[in-house]
Amino acid sequence: MNENRLLHDFSKYKLYCDKFVSTSARSLNQLFREKNLLLLERKAQGKPTKFEHDLLLLDYAEKNPISYL
């Protein structure tokens, strides 16, 4: 729970005036969009695409073959 709150606080720094802070906040958002979208708040998740609908949160060593190229 505490990690979620910390992640929400970091994501709010994307409009910060320091360039390095805002860049790192945006890269952190992008990382969590790729790895676990559900940890981000709804506003930071962005619009879903067709590729993101096919992504599932997999358990350890679970495989999900893609049927299209």
C-alpha cells in the first residue's frame, strides 16, 4: 500500500520545473505502464491500445503466447 502511494507521489512530478526531475518521473510512469499498469492511478495510465488489451499480468514463469505478428 505504501509503495502505491509513493508511486502516485512520484508520478505527480512530471510537471515539475526541474528538467531532470520531470524526465525521471515520466520514465517511471512509462516503466510502470509496461510492467504493471494497475499500480498507476487512472489518470496516469493513458489511453489503452489494442496491444495493451492483450497484455495480462502473468504469474511467475507463466507463458502467454501471442497468436499474431
